[in-house]
Amino acid sequence: MKKKVLFVCIHNSARSQMAQAFLNQIRGDAFEADSAGLEPGRLNPFVVEAMREIGIDISGNGTKSVFDVFKSGKMFAYVIAVCDEAAGERCPIFPGVTTRLHWSFPDPSAITGSRDEKLARTREIRDSIKGRIEAWCVEVCGQKAKG
């Protein structure tokens, strides 16, 4: 049975979307990842482009409210906040045996500069998230990530 994982950030427009996509790609055999935001917005176009560059299309994903997910009664083995510490503390406590983790990544929507600078920094954040997912898979599953 797959363990359910929920990634949470502020707008569900970048970091949590990338984490969800990576976990489902890398260890979809062991985990079922979802994502949500505290204040759902719309997908960050730089994130969509950066993910497409590595063969992952998230352009059709919608954003969801963490509170709607909470109210749905879904149970998660892990709830992982990928935003800053203060925002992560605003996440609701999910029922059941849930391990809460916090992985702080910079917010791609806060990046300034030219289009190329924004895309380059978004790629760095994307790669950091992928690396953290791979390392976590090794920690939790005791084996190297697939894919």
C-alpha cells in the first residue's frame, strides 16, 4: 500500500507542485503525493517551464487549499511543508498518524531580475527540491530512488 504524502506551501503554485511531481515520478511505486497551499494562487509560469525542461509537465495542475484537503478527511502518512518556518506553522494538524516535516526552500515567486535570471534561479530551486526528495526516499525507503 502506498504511503500518502502531502506537500504544503503558501500558494501551491511552485515548491509544493514540484515536490509532488518529483515524488510521484521518483517513487510513485511507494508513495502517492499530493500538494496544497495555505492561500492557493495560480501556477508559477517559470516553474511550469523549468519542470517542462526536464520532461515533467505540470501545466494542467490546479492549485488547492490545504484546508479543503483537510476537510476532505484524507489521511496522510507525511505532511511536508516546503515553505518558510512561519508559514509551515500555519498548516492544520491532520488526523491520524502523520509525520510532519519541514523543508524550507526559497519561494520562486519572490525572485527578481530579468526573465533569464528568474528562470535560472527557479531551476536551482527545482534541482534542490529534487535532491531533497531523492535523499528522503533513501532515508525512508532504505534504497536509492528510481528514475
